Amino acid sequence: MDEAMAEVLLSLRHISKNFGEGDVLQDVSLDVERGEFVTLLGASGCGKTTTLRIISGLETPDAGEVILNGQDMTDLPPESRPVNTVFQSYALFPHMNVEKNVAYGLRVRGMDKRAQAARVREMLELVQMSEYAGRMPAQLSGGQRQRIAIARALAPQPQLLLLDEPLGALDLQLRRQMQIELKRLQKKLGITFIYITHDQEEAINMSDRIAVMRGGRFEQLGTPEEIYDHPATRYVAQFIGRSTIFTGTVRSANGYSAVIENENGRFTVDSAHAEIREGEICDVCVRTERMRASRTPVEGFDLPATVREARYAGGHVLTYVTTRGGVEAVAEGVERMCDAPAAGDTVYLHWNPAQAAVIGGASHGA
């Protein structure tokens, strides 16, 4: 194995799976590097849980290979794989206290009692639950139970940890706190994490890379910044974050900027990273926090719109408008409601051309 391949811990090679009602996974391939935090992100039914079950050995693919640490594990049972899973339901043993729950995997693997005790203490300290060692799961909060489930999964030192929407049952504030904790643990231990969620914010906040899934395929694979700032398809642009998408014809392009025109008007985009030419049709994605609505036109933009309403959103005002072509857009701007335009006013939409994502071909990823 060459040096570049030595850094790859997990390879999914052309994985397909069909449960009799259509393809759940269609020719999925993915390389995950050692120590990486990769998130599978997508709506329900996109195939992310099936992918995780195939990695863990709970499902066998109809085609393709699962290579872990250079070894083919496609047909090996779960207990023969150096992989552990953390579930949303915690799956703690209700009749065992915290200490025994964390020690369970170590005991099954035959670790001696002294080493078990030391490892359990280490794991409980890691998740900041040492003082709860003697408590039963029913005596813990949801967040505490999830910490114990994570400690139990980490105790045997798996090469790969799979996390199946582990924070989904927690309230918003606790979920955000646990996001920080999970990322801290992953970086400290250097264990490879594969995480699945339908929560975009969670994926963006925690991941080294994100695989956006749709219909059993990877729609786009990239860093959070790449996924958010440079969506590869219209689907990714709509699924991640809040945005307005304009479809138009390229009227002029010079390699670094382009003028796009449609029934809403004309606007300028940065085309340095987009493969578009004069006469082509493309999609332009503008994130809500980057869209502006001014009372006077801005050079390079001719996008008049009528204000429907303005809403205070804590620290800024969101202005909801309709363009003359019927597109409904949202712009973020002023900080106080008293400075916001009134319903019925005409405003002019604009943005920093470098902050709009150009997606070549209107049907691309539609």
C-alpha cells in the first residue's frame, strides 16, 4: 500500500443495496481518512442509515466492497469489525449502573478487571461523568445518558465510530452543547467518526467533510465551506441553508465576472470558478444573509422588488420581497425595525458578486 493510501481508513467501493422496492443505495463510493469526521447528511429515506449499517456489518451490500484499514470486511459480521455505533436511542442497559454500562464492551472482549476499571475511569472523566458512576440510566437526563452511550462506544478504542443521529432526541440548547463536546472528543482521541444527521447546522458545525445524500447517491462531497459556498447542484443549494435561486441567461462573461439576465432583471456574478459561457443558462444561489435590499439601485444590478413585509430576527431585520418576475426572496439588512422598508415599498436587490454561487446549467441537479 502506498503512502497516500495508508492514510485512508475506510473505503466504500461501488456499494449498491436494494430491499425489493427500488435501489436504496446506487453505486456509492467514499474514502474516509484516519482521524476524519465525515457526516452523511440528507432527508429521510436518502440512504444514509443503510450506508452506516453496511459499514457496521448489520447489512450486506448487493454489490461493492467495504475496505477497513486495508482489509476487505464486506462479508464479516459486526463483532469481527473494529467498529462501534452510537444510536439516538442510547441503548443503555437499564439494569446496569453507569460504570457497568461503560465496562460492558471491555468485559465481552475479555479485558482483565483492573484494566477495565482504569479504562472506565478514563472514559467517564473524558465525558465529564465521573461522579455518576454508580447511578442507573433512569436517574440520568437525556444528555447524560447520551454521554454514557458515547463513553461505552469509545471504551474499546474502536478504529471507527459510527453515530446514527445521536443528538436527535435532545433539545436545541443541549444538542448544540453536545455538538461541541463530540467534536472536542473526536479531536482529542483522534478516532475516525462517521456521523449521520438530517440537521444541516449540525453537519456544518461538526464535520471535516460532508456527503450530501439524495436518492441513494452522493449529491456532493466536500468541506462544510465548499458545500455551503459552492453547492454543486440546485438540490444542494436548496437543501443547505436558506437561499434564493435565480435562473437566467448569461449575457456576457469575461472569465472573472458575468452578467445574467432573466424576467426579474439583470445582475452580476463572479464567474472565476464557474464554467459558463455567453448564451448559456445557469442557476445563481444567493444565501439569505448575503442578500441586500436597498432603496436605490446598485451598480451592476437591476433587480427591483416589492416589499411584502419586514420581520425582526434578533440583531437584524429580514425583508421579504417579490421580484417583478414573481420570485420570492429574503434579504438581511438593517438592525432595527424602524429602519426597515414598509410593505409595498420598492427596493433593489443586490449582493457581493463573489458571494453568490453559480451553478452551471439550469437543469443541473434540479
